[in-house]
Amino acid sequence: MLEILLAVTIMGIVMTVTFMTFTAATTAWQKGTTLVDSLHHGDYVIQQLVMGLRSAYYPETGGDSKYGFVHEDDGDEASAEDTISWVKLGGAMIGRNSTFSETPHRVEFFLADDEEGERAAAVKAWRLQGQLEDFDPEDVDPVFLSKRVVGFNCRMAWELDEDGEIDWLDEWEETNKIPTVVEISLYVTPPVKGDDPVEMKRVVGLRGGAL
């Protein structure tokens, strides 16, 4: 009887250890899959932003707010929900099949509630020329890019400081100009609910910047 009890006890311990190992491996796999998925979504959005910023359009005459860079600062780090808007050319962020991709058009990137009421990265776009007199950008329907993006922070610069370092600005007030460089930080959903969002950051140079 004692030997049977000992064997059952050992078997129970082995099964417990095996189950705990399996659970830990499964949890780690699920976390990894969630993180990879979030990073994939974040990478898609950030690449669209990078391509869109690199195709910024600013005429040589300059000084016209119609072509300027607009930034709305809303929060810091992972809780930030900044908005940026600029004029560009090409199909980045709007698709090459857009009817106005090859003419100057303004795009706006921001976070908003989608059709299901969930926060998501969104973009609006509209052409500069040929609009009706009563045209209002607020009436343009946004295109939602990803629900995985839960925060967006942006810094701009157009000159160096006394030490030759980039003089970053948290707010851009020169709306009749465009910055020389833009730092974009996206925050995507973490692998574990309740953890801090994962940060993805890029620094992008703009053609025709004010430096």
C-alpha cells in the first residue's frame, strides 16, 4: 500500500510539473504571437507615415500656410494622441489608385474611435485644388489603419542648438513652414493586458524643410 501511495504521489508531482511547464510554454507562445502581431501592425502604420512624410510637398516660394505643417500636441509618451497634417504627393497613405495621388493633397494622421467604438490609428486626405466653396475637411471620412496603435507622439525640429544637436520641439507653431526632421513615436498594444504599450520610433527628414 505504501509503495502504491508513493508511486501515485510521484506521478502526481510529475503531472503537475508537466502541466506547469506546458502552461508556461503556451503562455509565452501566446505573448510572443500577440507582440509579433502588434509589431506587424505598428510597422505597417509607421512605414506609411515615413513614406508620407518623405513625400512632403512644399513649393519653393514658401510662406503659405496652405502648404504648412500642422501639429496638435495632446499628451506625452504612451498616452499621447497627437495629430499631424501636411501636404504631400504620391500614393503613400492614400493608395496609388487615388484620383488625386499625383497632385498636391493634404493628409492628416490621428487617433480616433472607429465604427466599433475602438481607438485606432486613422488618416484623412483631400486635394488642395478644385474643392467646392463649402468644403470642410471635418466632413472627410477617416480611413482606419490599425486598432493596435494606442498612442502617437510627435516632435519636430528645424534647426540645431548651440552644441550642434537637434533642437526638438514638442509643439510646432510655424504653420506656414514645414520642419526639417520629424520624430514619430507609435505605441502599440502590449502582449499582456495591463502592461505598458510597446514603443516604435522613427526619425524622418522632410524635403524642403525650413532649416
